[in-house]
Amino acid sequence: MFRHEGPSRDARTNRRIAGYLAFVAGFVNSGGFVMIHSFTSHVTGSVGRLGHDLAAGQVAAAVSALLLIVSFFAGAFFASMLIEGYARARIALGYAVALLVQGLLLVAFILVAGVSPSVHPRVLDAEAAILCSALGMQNSLVTRISGAVVRTTHLTGVVTDLAIEAAHWYRFHRAKLGLPAMFGGDIRPERPHLPQALLLGVIFAAFMLGTVVGAVLTLRISRWAMVLPAILVLALSGHAYSQRNVSAR
């Protein structure tokens, strides 16, 4: 799973890692929202909040929103630096270390949430920054290993690409199914790319499943729910470490 990067990877391997880590991201995102009232798997919401807080003159809140953005960036930057350090030697070891740090960040969130009973918004934002860093790392490492084919921490691009694939499917199969032509029916349709559609479907389904499981478990057992994604990430780190003797390319 961690022996190759980019175009050399097969579609089935990409689906496996995409589904696995999309579940983790969905879990952390929804579980974090239940606990600290912040979505942490993407930057878009934090940027929107930053603009709102600045417009409202809420400087402290704006600084906290900026902290979330910087934390996501720092996580992605750190993961990329780690992986680059092993790029010409044992690439799997770089991913093992990056996943290990991500898992430890999730453990750190559990510990910090346990010793900090405060519900002050700025304290909760500081806790959210830990999750932003962890998911920034995940987004960076998945983007690199897949050659920018896979994203697992947000669904905007996934849903857009699914819509594009659905349009390809409709136009390609409409004649044999007797469906009406729409918008330039005389143009020869492009054949749908089934592996791409399957990959997108796996990411969407896994992320959705993660959000439901994460929310349900967090409502029941609070911060201890984060033990599950931490274990999943640490287990994946161990798997990557087992492939460390395989050269990068």
C-alpha cells in the first residue's frame, strides 16, 4: 500500500487507503464538532468564520479562526517535509512516521480534552487546532501518495467529480436506455471512467459512515470516542513501517 506513489499505484490500492482514511476524517470531523463545535477537516469553514469574526469586530475569535487555518497548514507542511526526507530512500518509512505523528496528535487531543474542562470558545478553538493539524497531515500524505488523485478530508471536490461522472454516464448510456437527449445531444459522448467513479463513491460512503459513527460514539462516550480513529491511524502507521525496506521508486 505504501510502496509506490502517483501513477504507479493501482486503482484498488487507492480505493483501500482512500476508504480507510476517509472514514477516519469523517469520524474526527463530526466527533470534534460534537465536542468542540468546530469542523476541523477542511479550511473553507475556518476562512469563512475568519471573515465573519473580522467583520463583527471580534478580534480574539478571528485570531482563533486564523489559528485553525495555520494549524491545518502546519500539519500538511510537516507531513510533506517528513515524507520528502525519505523520498529517495525508504518511502514507506516516511509515511509510517507521518501517520505515527497524526495518531499521536489524536491521542494528544484526548488527553488535552480530559485535563481541560473549560468550555470557553477560545479554549475549544485551541483543542480544535490539534485536530486541524492531524487532518492537515492526513490530507497532505494522501495527496502525495496518490499523485493528487485522492482527497479524504473533505467532500466538496468529491461530490463535484461524482456529478461529472454521472453526466458522463447519462450521456453515454442514454440512447440504449431510451433517455432524452440533453444539452448538445449530437456531440459524441465520452465513455465513463468506472475506476474513478468507484474511487469517488468509496470516499463519499466512507466519509459519511465515519461522520455517523463519530457523532454517535462521541455523544455516548465523549472524548474517548477519538480512541478509535487514533488506533486506526496508528495501525496504518504500523503497516507502513512493515514495508519500510522497499525503495521509493
